[in-house]
Amino acid sequence: METIRALVVRESTPQPTVAIEQLPVSDFRPRPLRVHVAYSTLNYKDGMVMKGLGRLVRSYPHIPGVDLVGQVIADETDTYTPGDWIIATGFRIGELYWGGYADEAFLEPDWVVRLPHSLTPRQAMGIGTAGLTAMLAIMSLEHLGIAPSSEDPLLVTGAAGGVGSIAIAIANRLGYSVAGSTGRANETDYLKHLGAATIIPRDELDGGPERPLESERWLGCIDSVGGQTLARVLAQTKRTGAIASVGLAGGATFTASVMPFLLRGVSIAGIDSVNAPLHARNIAWERLADVLDPKLLEEMITEIDLESLPSYADQILKGQVRGRVVVALNPSL
């Protein structure tokens, strides 16, 4: 009987069990595109899935892993050829559908993009959903007219996390003056090395605004925190500035005034990297391959194996993970 090695989450009380298992191929839902997985990543959602949080998974057993990069084994639609390298992120892979924490994955062809020629598979997962989100945020800010300024900083909140780390690196490379906000003072040198000119302690922002309009500080912002941090950043964003909202680590709701919208023309753009269309993904991946410094990317990466994932799930949920965690499944592909 043909089997596939996978990290399997099974329903249990008070929280799911997580173990490495050999699953029969027949347990996998058949889809046109069969892929040999080389690498996956650890994202916040993956930590939530392994801990049974947020009701992200409705059916067990389940294989997490919202990102994967791999080599095509077969494609019934003939969209891809055996041996092609592809990247899969979003489209509820690892949540609604079995994901990348397995030696093989079965996917729909319209869930994937081709691996850019200038990226290795490991680099692609060093970028992953976090980097894709960061680039989509930059692209959205550019669309709203937020161009690099020598004087006004672009703020990145949650700066030491996956999205924040890559956002700082690419924004700096594109010419923005970057301010990084973090609650981890010990990451100051790391963030400055990535390209942050200024470090803002998290407690300067997380209490919410003191007034509907505060002193103008930010050209724009890539915000992965949400909550009252987003409310305060909004009150401090400069005239015609914009915020790309990419996460909610600090809460899903916030209380703010409409004054920044009406009196300063500030915009908030929501970034949905899960359902982003393929044409936008392709543009974002090609730009990431072109802009992101491979040496800086390497310094963001911590590589682990499948067996180490459960312990890292606790760390990412506690905000203790720096940069990107890459999961090596079949690195010799």
C-alpha cells in the first residue's frame, strides 16, 4: 500500500493531538495536480491549527501547512509538466484543505504559481505567505501614491515577525525610510540590519489614540497588529497617507475617529493574501525575486524538520519567532 508521510492533527480534548504518520494515498482527496513537497513554512495560522484555535479546521484528521513549494509529479489538466517547480500559498490550503506538512500534496492548478527562476525552493519558502503579503501591501501603497520619501518614514508594525521582517527589507531596498515597531527591544540590531532606520517601542502605539488627530508622523504603514495600534497609527498618519492592514495579532476590532479620513485624506487598504488573484501573485513573486536581497533573506530563516513543528507552534503563537521558519520535508529534490 502506497503511503505518504505527514504531520497529522487529530481531534481530541482539550486540544488536538499532533503526530507524524504514514497515511495511505487513498486518504488524500484526489485533485488534478500532484506535487512532491520540498519545503513548507510555519505561519501564525499553522500554529493556531495545531493548537485547535480559531475554528480554522472543521474536519479532522487534518494536515496543516498554508505554504508549500514542490515539484510536479503529475497534472491531469496538462497545465504543468512533471518536473515543474510550483509555489502554493493561500486559497485555504492548510485550513479547509490538506496542506504542506506532507511529502506530497494534491492541489488545484489554479492555486499555484510557477517558482521564479531566480529563487531556490528554500528561498521561496523563506518568503512564503509572509513575504507575499508584504509585497502585496507595498504594491497597494504604491497604487495609493505612497512613494519613497527622504523625510517621512514608512512604519512597519510587528516588525520582527515574518511579514514585518520582509516588509522592512523590501521597503528599504525600494528607497523608503523605514520605522519598525516591536515589543522586543532585543531585536533592535536585527531590524536595523534589515533596513529599519528607526525603532519604535510597541507601547508607544498599542494604547490607542489620545486624540482623533495626533501629530503627523507616518508617510504610510504596513500594519500586522490591528486593534488599537491600528487606531493610533491612523491618527498619526500624514495627509494623503495610507495604511495597508495585513494582520490582527493585537485584536480584530479597533475604535477610531473618521477625522483622519475626512481632514487628512488617509486611506486604509485591506490585504487579502489568501484569495489574491493569480495575476497579482505572479507580479508579487517576480518583484520579490528581483528586489529581496538573498543574503538578508537567508539571515531571516530558521530551518527545522517536520518533527520540530509542534514546539515551534507554541513559540509563534507567543510572538517569540523571529523572521521566517522554513520546514524541510524533501530538501534534496
